[in-house]
Amino acid sequence: MVDRGALSARMWRHIMPTVWVAYLLAFIDRVNIGIASLGMKQSLGLTDADLGLAAGIFFIGYFILEIPGTYIALTE
């Protein structure tokens, strides 16, 4: 018999570093868009809607890759 508590702890030790790295990269993406928007609005003539679309593109990528990423993390 496998101890469920030990198995759960082992899974969390495996999954949590991956989750933290993914969260950090997502945070960096959002911060970079916010900082870059200050200069892009003036130099490229972008509106707030254009910048919202750019930020939304990151969300679409995270949404599409969420299920395959979870599958990869759980099958290793």
C-alpha cells in the first residue's frame, strides 16, 4: 500500500516549483506591458483599447496552454 500522505507531499514538492515559476513569468509579462505602455501610447499612438488587447493576448496564451501544462506536470 502506498501512503497517501507521502504521495501527496511528493506531488506538491514536484508541482509547486513549476507553479511558482509560471506565476513569476506571468507577473513579469503583466508588469512589462504596464511599463511599456507608458512609452507606447505616445510613440505609437496607441489607445487604451489597443493596450488592453495586447494584455489580453497574454491571457489567451495562458488559457490555451493551461490544460496541456497541467497534464505534463501531473504525468511526470
